[in-house]
Amino acid sequence: MKSWFREPIVALQFMTRLPMPSIGFDPDGLSHAAKYLPLVGLVIGLAASLLSHLLTPHLSRAPAALLVLTFLVMVTGALHEDGLADSADGFGGGWERGQVLAIMRDSRIGSYGAIAIVLSLLARFLLLSTLSPDRFTAVVVSAQVLCRWTTLPLGRWMRPAREDDGQGVRIAQRVPPGSLFIGTVFTAAAVVWAFRTEAWVPAIVSIGVTLVSGLYFQHRIGGVTGDCFGATNQLTEIAVYFCGVWHR
């Protein structure tokens, strides 16, 4: 199967619960498909915007925002929420590297993880319900694209915190330079299309969140895990929503 057809399917299979054609497993498939992660964000962002557009004439802003948020969680199978919760449990409950990694691998959710999910959902609901309708598409599309772009620089320059298994090993230090370049150019184009002259605001904020997250992960566990990618994704999405509400 041609890579230009296979790789977007791999990206969509990994990042969403959308039905996709069945393809064979390739251990390097995810790292090479990483350049399409911002495209996945664009698809999800446009779908969320369309849903909001259909709901707005019939519902007030809060119920419409709740349904849009429900869609965003369901379409990804709560993949990023799970990463955020595991990261919060690990970094909140562990004192040294081994403890942090052990807690992050535990499938049970702890108090830190539960609080992180509640705060994430609450923040996104409040911000989505506060966004002005004329900025909703720009902010949501930019947030969905940028939050998935964060995987590219982290996957290019961060080493895996575990050497045995997990999604971190499949991406960390395995994103080719070409994938980083293509994904970044696509991301920039999508954000400029959405935000026009204000595109630099969410871009700078997303770069800042990615940089601070990467430095923190390096300091605490010497690299990244799959949960770290999910946590950075969530934090970036929320940060871009804040930009949409704050920068008017």
C-alpha cells in the first residue's frame, strides 16, 4: 500500500475511533505517519465546528459546548484524557523516576489523575461555552491542529523514558526530520487560515507549552512516554482555548 495512502490511515486509526480500512501492523508506521497528526486535528476541528454550527440555532451556548466537548472526547476514545490522568498520577504521586514510571503504567486511576480529568473537562467546557460564535471555528480548529502538532517536536528530540514497550518507544526520537517539517508547515498553514494575522498568538503559546512540558519530562523521567504526549496534547488544547477567550 502506498505510503501517501497508508500513513494518513495509520494516523487516523491511532488518534481517533473512526472506522478505517484494515492495514497490516508496521512497528515504524506511527513515527512515519506522525506528519499527518495535524491533519487529524484539522478533520476533528472542522467536524466539531460543524456540530457547533448545527446546534447553535437550537441550543444556548452552554449545552452546545457540552455536546461539542462530548464529541471531542468520544471521537478520540478519551485517548488524551487517559494520558493526562496517568501523567498526573505519576508526576504527582512519584518522587523519583522509577516510581513515576511505575505509577504511570498502572491502569488504575488515582486522585491526581481524577482531579486532572475533572479540571480538563471543566476548563474546556467553560472556555468552549465562552468563545464568541464568530471565533469558534478559528479557535477550535487551531487548537485541534496545534495540540496534535506537539507530538512532532517531542517525538523528534525527546528520547523514550522506557526502552521496553509502549507508544513512547514507537515515537520518541523516531520522527524523521521530513515529517517534522511537513507537519509543521501544514500546521502553520492551517492556523494562519483559521486565525489570519493573529495566528502567531496560539502558535507561540503552543510552542511554549511544548517546550516547558519537554523540559519537565526530561528533568523528571529523562524522556517521554505515550502518556506524556497525551498530557501535552491536552494542555496545549486548553491553552489555545484560553487564547481564544483572552485575546479578542
